Amino acid sequence: MLKPSRSLYKLCSVMLSSHTPNRPSEAATKRARTMTTDSSSPNPIEAAFSGYADYLNQLNDKRERVVKASRDITINSKKVIFEVHRISKHNKEKVLEKANKNLAAVVDQHISRLVKELNGTDFWKLRRAYSPGIQEYVEAATFYNFCRTGSLLTLDEMNAALLPLSDPFSKPLKINVLDYLLGLADLTGELMRLAIVRLSDGELEFAGKICRFAQEIHRHMTVLAPNMDGDTDMTFKMDTMLQSVMKIENACYTVHVRGSENIPLLGSMDPSYPMMLPDLE
């Protein structure tokens, strides 16, 4: 068996010694990098992010308050709509007077709170938070105005009514065009329900007026809807609006056809029509 020579031992020892640190002073100088902060001078990055956190917390709190105000507007606006649906040819003035008071209460108590929350802020940042309430208010106000005057309440008229609620030294809160049109789209559903009830009570003239009014809204909305930049809410409500208008038309046409067959409506007192009752002796 061959034994390694002394020269081989010396070569191995030299190679091992070359890989071991022979200068301990250089190894000691290599330390981990640490960030030192002075308590007297705060870190500007930390201060900036602390400000961002405070801003986001305040914005989230404001959003929660705006959502609560919008929910109250929605609930009380629905109450106005239910009140107007009680209208008939016998109690029109009484029902509309009560509905007007309830609508004024929505503005004074709930929309004023919304305006106060949004005062001095960018309205578009929180539009999604208060848009449902504004749409419901538009629906209630336009529904009441149609039953009272037979005409459409315009966007300028609604914004003029809300102008006294805003601070004169800041930008006033205005109902934007999109929320107004979405509220009008919902209005046709209430007009459909009102028309069916009026037809059942024999008020053909009023039902025909409702039908023409709903057709006019749908005709103008059909022109405006393609310019809404593909808004999903408008697309969905346009389909619902078309169904409501078709229901009103079918109901009115059916009544006219049946009227030509000399079949009286519910509630009519036409003595010329035989009631087909058995003779009672």
C-alpha cells in the first residue's frame, strides 16, 4: 500500500490555511446594517403614513354615516310612495296633502343630514354610498308631482329645492344627472301599479294619461341610455322599464277592447248592462 509523501502533506496544509481568516480585525468590521432613529426628529415616512391612516379612518367613518343617512332617505321616501298609492278620485286632495308633508320631512330631516355630512367634501368619492337614497327620493318626488300636476318634475327644480340646505360658502350638493335618470327609471314601476289600480276603479281617463306619460319617459330614456357609458344599473333598469310600460299598455288596450264588447268595469253602475242575477221572489 502506497503512503502519501511529506510534500503532499505540506500542500494540503497550505491550501487549508489559505481559506481560514487570518485577519480577525476585518471580520469584526462586517456588521449587520441597522436603522437608527433619533427620538427628537421623527421619521418623515412614518409621519406621512400616519397622516394617510388618519385620513382613511375619517373617510370610512364618514362613509358609514352617509350610508345611514341614505338608508333613512330610502325608507321614508318609500313611505311617501305608499301614501300616494292610496289616491283615488274621492280622496285626492287629502292624500296628496299628507304626502307633501311627508316629502318635506324627508328633505328637512334626512337629506339635510346628508348635505351636512357631505359639506366641503368631494361628492363623487362617496356617490356610491348615498346614490340609492337619492334615487328613491327622485322616484318619490316625481311620483308625487305627477299625481298632483300631471307633469314631470325636472332636475333643475329638484336641485333648486335642495339649494337652501347647503352652506352658501361651500359647493352645494346637487343631484347628478345619472341618479336622476335612474330614479325616473324606477318611476315607471310605480306608474304601472297606479295605472292597474285606477283601471280597476274605472278611471279610464287617468289610466290613459299614466300610459302616455310612461311611454314618453321610456321614449326619451331610450335615446339617452346608449350614452351612459355602459352603466350596468341603467341597462338593467331599462329592461324593467320596458316591461312596466308594456304592462300599462296591455292593461289599457284590454280595457278598451272589453269596453267595446259592452262589458262594464269593476265599480261601474251602468244600468243598461244585465247583471245576470236570478230572480228573487
